Amino acid sequence: MNLIERTGAIVVIGLIGLFIVGTLLAPNHATSATTSSLAQSFGGPTATLGPEPTLQSPANEAILPQPVAPNKWTFNWQGPRCGHTIHLDGPGDRNYVFTGVMGQGQAIVPFTYSYTQTQALPADALAPWYWHVEYDCSTYQGQSITRTFSVVPANFVFLPYTTQ
């Protein structure tokens, strides 16, 4: 066996060893035995958790209008300045993901996302809806809590409540 064949055999044996160790450490994830999961298992370097984004509105269990003009859904939160994603998950596989980037850095800043569409949601798509925010700043990531909301029927006249 020459040096190249010997080195190749050592690499293959090493990869098999990593797979076996990964299977023993994470039996439910046997196909993903990677150096990053092994590093996590042994307390090695991993992505740092950053501050949790703070959801501001709509409140949990809010009732929103149909998102057809002139109405819209407006989501407000605070989080670090970097790549962020808002997830809107509704009934009947209505799952919407919207991404954006705003600078870089841990400074906490406000974000707003508004959603509209051209047709009203049908009766089977009014509830429950879920929303949360995630961000990824390369060296640290975070995710907000998940809030729920529902939507008024299409033939309902939505008058926002105001206090005087």
C-alpha cells in the first residue's frame, strides 16, 4: 500500500468512527453525525444565542382584519440589526416566510412588517394563525416566542376599537 492509499484508508476509518460516535451520542439523528453536532455534544464551539427578539404587536390572541386593502396586517418587534425572518403560519398550509436585512450589530432596533393580499381569506383560513421572528447575525442567532392570532370573516366590517 502506498502513502496515498494508506492516507485514504485512514480518512475512511476516521469518517466511519465519527459516524459511530455520532450515532451513539445522538441516536435519533444518525444521518447527521457531523463535526458540529459532535462539537455540541462535547461542549465545543457552537453558534452563540443572542438576545431574544421582543414581539410588540399584534398581541397574543389578537383578532386581525382581513389583509385586503385598505386593511393590512402589521407586525412589530425589536431585535438585533442583521438578517431577520418573520414566519406567518396559518390553517391549510398557509405558511409565509419573509426575510430582510438591516445593517449589522447587536444594537436592538425596531422592525415592522406589513402584509396584504388581493383576496379575502376563506372561512377555513381564519384561525389559528401563528407568528414568530428569527434572526441570524452569523456568530449569534435568536428566536422569539410564538404568538397566535385569528382573522375576522370576509363579510365582517372591522372597526378598530379606540379609547377616548
